[in-house]
Amino acid sequence: MFLVLAALVSVVVVFVVVAYNGLVRLRVQSDSAWADIDVQLKRRHDLIPNLVETVKGYAAHESSTFEKVTEARTQALSAKNPAGRGQAEEALTLALRGLFAVAENYPQLRAVENFTQLQTQISEIEDQIQLARRYYNAVVRDLNIRVAQFPTNLVASLFSFQQREFFEMAVSERKSPEVRFETPGA
């Protein structure tokens, strides 16, 4: 009888240790993945003032566009949680689209090497943000499943593991781009 009880206790202890270590691993991975997103967002935020100043040199009368970008950047820098960051970054993305639309009206600006380099860097950073966001959301999904799923949820609640927020992609980013083909001379 004692051996059966000792074996049962051993199994429970091993389960708790394995479940706890798995939850810790996922929590650390999600923290690390969020830090990766944060680095990419910081790189993006650091480029924006240079981009605004470059466009200002050619389109100084577009002040409302510059103000929108600056305000959106400030809000994005002050957002703290993934949901708030997602909304703020969406507003910043829309403001940047407006800035790039303004730049399209100035062919001499598009020919400036500094502007094209900044535009390319921002595009590359956007790709890195998307990759980092996918990885973060995958790790958070795995953590949230473990925190909610029986019997791991017992260990999670015992050691105060909480579900995490996803870094959501905004609805406007999900829209497919509109493609139009124009025939020459039409």
C-alpha cells in the first residue's frame, strides 16, 4: 500500500514539475518574442522623424500629414500592452501610408536617395515586425492553451500563470491590395 501511495505521489510531483517547467519555458519565450517585436518597433519609430524631415523639405505645406505621423508615433511609443500597441501601431501605419501618398505627388522627392533608403528600411522593418508578431502570437497561443487546458491549468493556477494578449493585426492590414491594370494609351 505504501509503495502504491509513494508511486502515486511521485507521479503527481513529476507531472507538476514537468508542467511548471513547460509553462515557465513558454512564458520566457513569450517575453523574449515580445522583446523582439519591441526592438523592431523601436527601429521603426527611430526612422520616422528622419522620414518626416526628408518629406518636409519637399512638401512643407503638408503639415497636417506630418502632425498625424508625429502624433501617431507618440501614441505608439506610449502604448504599453499588446492590445494597445496593436491599435497604436495601426494608427501609425495608416499615418505613414498618408505620408508615402504625399511623397508620391513629388517625383523629385522620390528621386532623393535618402528618401528611398528610408522607405526601403521601413519596408524591411515592416517585414521583420510581421515575422516577430507571428512568432510571438504562436508562442502566446501555446502558452494560453497550456494555461487553459486540463490538467495543466491546475498547475498554472497554483503558480499564478496567466494567459497573455495577442499582438493583433488590425483589420485594415488584412485588406488585400487593390490591383489595377491600365493599358497604354487608354
